[in-house]
Amino acid sequence: MANENIKEEQKPKQPKADAPGKQQPPSPNPAGGSGKSGFSFYWIYAVIAMVLIGMMVLNTGKDGQRIEYDDFKQFASKGYIERLVRDEAKGKIYFRENVVPQQLQDSLGIDTDANTNSFGGKPSTCSFNIPKGEDYLSEIKTLKEKYQFKESFEPVNKFGETLFTWIIILAIMIGAWALIMRRLGGAGGPGGQLFNIGKSRAQLFEKGKSNQINFNDVAGLEGAKQEVQEIVDFLKNPKKYTDLGAKIPKGALLIGAPGTGKTLLAKAVAGEAQVPFFSLSGSDFVEMFVGVGASRVRDLFRQAKEKAPAIIFIDEIDAIGRARSRNVNFGGNDERENTLNQLLTEMDGFATNSGIIILAATNRADILDKALLRPGRFDRQIFVDMPDMNERKQIFGVHLKDVKIDESVDVDFLAKQTPGFSGADIANICNEAALIAARKGRLTVGREDFLDAVDRVIGGLEKKNKIITPEEKSTIAYHESGHAIVSWLLEHASPLVKVTIVPRGRSLGAAWYLPEERQIVTTEQFFDEMCAALGGRAAEELVFGKISTGALSDLEKVTKQGYAMVAVYGLNKKIGNRSYYDPNNESQFVKPYSDETARVIDEEVSKIIERAYDKAKDLLSQHRHQLDALAKKLLEKEVIFKDDLEQVLGARPFINHRELAEIEGAKKAAERAAAANGKPKEAEPTTNVQQAKT
């Protein structure tokens, strides 16, 4: 998911007043043309075709009028023939001087207008086919002796005719091949650039042109921006660094979850850098032909060297940078490894590539080859984290510029309601909110539209028309009420926002929480989260005496958390301070522990999950009256919020860090306002949370 947490897209710059006629040069024609009307090779093909047709027409008329064998015998019997030239299959007759066209036309009725020569309008020649057989040859000899005309035998020279035919065929084949290859090798040909298959497909941005994004357009990502800004500043002011003996980093790798803004940050570098910027994806090196990937890597660095200093950006570099296997693929050729080897050589090999900086992005840094990550190739590894609350506020401010919002929309509130959301998620929420408001026929987008958009992004599309029986609906209501009550009564569970039994996506109901943005998690926090997740199934068993399949996602969650506690984070006393975490998946076929240890891990995970389930049942048993009341209210309203929960259970007896920060912020704001007005500070009312805490 690509991050779109950028500011309002800048409009194309208008020409300055002092240069009204100055325009950008036209871009090259994708098909290889220049935009001007020039000479076309099709005219050459047309001329060749016309010459061949003309030669065929002239060749058909050189033997004169075609007649039949019987016509030949009539001409011979009337004494019209002066001379006969023949071979085994064909004969050509020449008429006597005293024969006129009218005689031939009267006797046989043939059209001789086309066979008259230009000297006197007399017929010249006629040709006929000689039937096969010795009898016909004997008959011709008899006619010759009887009617006294000359006869000569001239065999046909078929070599010249065959040669001419093959020349025509070869000319047509060469012309067709040249036409096809010209189309395949063209810049935009449909054949996929057959002759350019080994060329680099990188898109070139010349000194920031064609890209209007800069660092001011990137919201949040302050730490990552500072890292890449130094690289751009080094290219702009190298003396500032070289005087101190510093060298420019050869490469920087952007690492982060999908949607955090890695590609956007690279676009900002392209807009800020006053050097050529080559942009391409890791998959652009991958082809089915052997050697193509390595050839494209060589061509890419060759182009970059010609335009040095330059920046090369490779998005999703894990497509070619995956760690090389220890197996040699049973003697076969691995095209991806060949491409990676060529990339490693070009980045830091025997030949130096001074003035070329490699910028790459990936969300799977754990699978990259170690040789690719070492200093000298990627000197910097820049981690692009999920935005915190302040950064989310900036991102919302960017995307809300184009959205018509009303006074009910509070950016601070939206930032607090979206913990763990990436910039791309926030952009999607703003767009979904606008779509929901338009669907409802509103002129502006309100707070409820944004809350509905958050639900839409997290849970999926609302399905109010889904057919659910009353028994199923009651089970779902108690299930979700169990989640709500257990999480409300546990200190380290995430605070509840709302509960719904309206089906969304693949779920029949949901409880929405507002988790704290923690950097570390303790054993108690893990356990309370597991208890809250099992509260739904515990409520089903407590009320109905049976359980259902509705707790599938809850069971998946607690199982993963249980194994993480025992086998990854070392939070189990029996297993001890050991971690079997395998980020590189090196133990895919062989586990790094014995079968006995695996059995102990399974037992300890089962104990933790059952202990959490028993605690959830105990809490619900102690608050059975509140469980029934909350389920009844949920069946009536279908959606209940935090205020409804406080009416049933009272104020939450715990306070989290976010609420504490809000209270402290409100106190400081009140103190500043009182100091500005010169009034003494009044006694502050005790909040519900403080009362519950007391």
C-alpha cells in the first residue's frame, strides 16, 4: 500500500510574465517519431510493389495473343504462318507479311487489336500450348511439311525464370522482416522492444523536472526526512562536507511497513535533488530470458555514470535482493542471483562508481542479502515507522485540504482515533468519509462520516440486510458484551470505543478498542489482552451453557499471543529467558529446539490461554447483571458507545496514559488561560476517571 500522506498537489506552474511564449520542448513521440511529417518507408514498399506488378503485366504480354492448338492448325492450313518457334510444351507463331488483322478476325473471331505492331498495324505473334504426346509433335511436323513454314526448337532457359522468382520471394520476405523488426525495436512498438530487452527501463527525472513534490509536501517522517535531506544537501553543497573530510554516502535503504511513505520520500528526493534521478522497480530487472537482468543493471549504471552525479532509486528492492540460497538449484541457473551479483558488483566492486548514490525501499529487510546491506553499498538504513499521534495530525491536515468539512470535525480527535494507521490508511479514511457523505446527500463531511469511514476501513462494508435469526443475534450480543465488560474491568486492556452487532465484512459483530501506542509490552498487558479477547466465548458458555464458532478470530489472536509470550519474548518461567524467534526463516525445516521443548511450549501456551479464559469467566460471573443489561441494550440499539457502557458499569476504574496526558494537558491549558486573564486558579472539578480511581 503506497503512502499518500502528502500535501495538496501543486498545480502546474504558469509561464512567467516576462516570458509568455516560453514553453517546454515537446516530448518525444512514443512510437519513435518526432512529431513532424517526414519521409515514410511505406512509400518504398509501395514503389517496389508497383514495379513487381508492372513486370508481371509486361511479362504476360510479350508472347502475344493466346490461342488454342486447334486455332494453330487453322492458321497453318490457310498459310498464315511463316515461322514456328517451340519447345516441348509451348509454341510461338510468326505471321506472314501479307496477313492482315481482318483476315484473322474474319476467320477465327479473335481480338487482334492488342497484337498489332506499330508499323502498319499488322499482327505480330501468337502463342499456344502444345498438348503432351508424340502424336501432336508428329502432327506439327506434318503441318510444317505440308504448308511450308519454318520450325525451330528453342528450349526455355528456366534458370533465369527461377532466379527471378526467388529474388522476388526473398525481397518480399526481407521487406516483411525489416518492417516487423522496425516495429519491435521501436520506442513504443507492440512487440515489447525485442532488440532493447537488455536495456534499462528506469524513468529519468532531469534535475527535478516532471516532479513537483518536495520535502515540504511530506507530512511527518521527520527523522527519515532529515537523513535523506543530508544526501541531497551533500549533492548541492559538497564543499561544506568535503572540507571536513566527509564522503557522500554510497547508498541509503528505506525500511518500513507498507504505506508509511517510503516511495513518497523518494519522490521528494527526486523533486529536491538538482541531479539526474533514475527511478525503477526491482521487478524491472526480472525477465524470463537468461542474462537480461544483469544486462539491465549494467546499462542502468552506464547511463548513471554518463550523467554523474546522479541518484538511482530502486523501489521494492527485495524482488532482486533476496538472500542467496546455499543450494545451487541442482546445477541450474538462477537468474535472480545473477542479477543480484551484478548489482553488488556495480554498487561496490572493483570498478568505482563515484558520483552515483543508490536509494532503495523495501518492507522486507529481513530477507535481503547480507552483502547488500553492508557499509559501502548501503551506508545508511533509514527506518520509516508508523506515524505517531502528532504525525497523524499533520497527515490529516494534508488530506483534509481538499475535503469540505464542517465544524464538527476535529483533527486532534481523528488523530487519536487512528492509532497504528499508516499515511495511506489515513488518505483512504478521508476519501471514504467524503464518499459516505456524498452517498447520504450531504454538502459537507462531518465527524460521523469520518467515524463511519474508520469502521469501513477496519471492519469492512456494513451489511444491515444480512439475514440473522433471533437466537444468533442474541448469541452475538452476549458475545460482544462479554468482550466489552472484560476489557472495561481489566487495567491493562485497551479501552473500549464502541460495540456493534451489525455485520461488517466477514464478522457478525465487533468491539472497537482504542489501544495505547506502546513501544514495549509487559506480561500483565499481554495477559489482560488475552482475557479481553476470550471474554466473548466465556460469555457464551456462561449464559447459554454452550459455545459457538463465532470466536474464531479471538482464538487465532490469543494463540499467536501465547506462543509469542513463551517462544519469542521469553515471558514464561518454565521455558526461561530464551527466544526461538527466526526472522530469516533459517529453521524452516528443522526446529531450533527438541521435541521435548516443543511439548513444553505447547503445554505452557495452553496453560496461559486457559488461565485467561477462567479469569474472563470469573469477571463475567461477578458482573452477570451488568452483562444481561448491556446485551439487552445492544439488542435494542445494535450500536452502543463508551457513554452507554458507563451507564451500565460506571466509570472505568483505571486510567491509561493517553487519558492522563489529556488531563494534564487540560490542566496546563487552564493554568495558562488563568494566568493570561490574571484570575486566580479555580478549583478543578474531579473527573469521572479520577473518582473511579479513588
